[in-house]
Amino acid sequence: MTTLPPDCELLLSTFPDLALAQAVADELVLGGFAACVQIGAPVHSTYSWEGKLEHATEYPLQAKLSQAQRAGAIATIQRHHPYAVPEIICLPISAGLPAYLEWITACSTPAPAGPQA
């Protein structure tokens, strides 16, 4: 393992159902916003919302992406998420297997612009 510049990130979110989490995961990977997305087993969340104690079953989602694709990944989640304020947290990956971190960057890097007119 080695320490690299903070180019790779781990994005965390949750979704109210598996089908929506999978659809967003597919769009993140196919759109080049994330190299890999994992959807975990359902969790039980307890939180305060608009002054009330709430409980929900949610599916955790974690995506590995380059910092350059953060804005696009966040916009993709916001566009599809039913919550007014969805959980979207990005954490820098400070170290890891160099080949894996290079793969994340290669798979989640904006495509070069086409020819200029």
C-alpha cells in the first residue's frame, strides 16, 4: 500500500429500495462517474427529520470514484433520489493498493472533449 495524492474518493449514500439503488449504481458506472459501486444489505436507520424521530429501512451504497467525477456523481444521485436531502458524503481515500487506485482513476475520469470546430 502507498499514500497517494487525494484523487480517489469513497462516496456514501443510502436508498429506500434496492431497485432504485441498483438503477443509480448502473448509471454511475455506465456514465463514467464511478469505477465501482457496491450496494449493501438493508440497514435500519434512526434519524431526526423536521423535528420528528423517524425510522427507515435503507440500502447503503458506496461508490469509488475520482475527485474529478464527484460533482457528476452527486448530481446523478440527486436527480434520481426521492429524499429532499439525501445522504451524500464523500471521503478521500488516503492510501490503497496502487494498481486499484489507478483503476479507480482510469474508470472514473471525464472523457476528453471531442474535436473543436
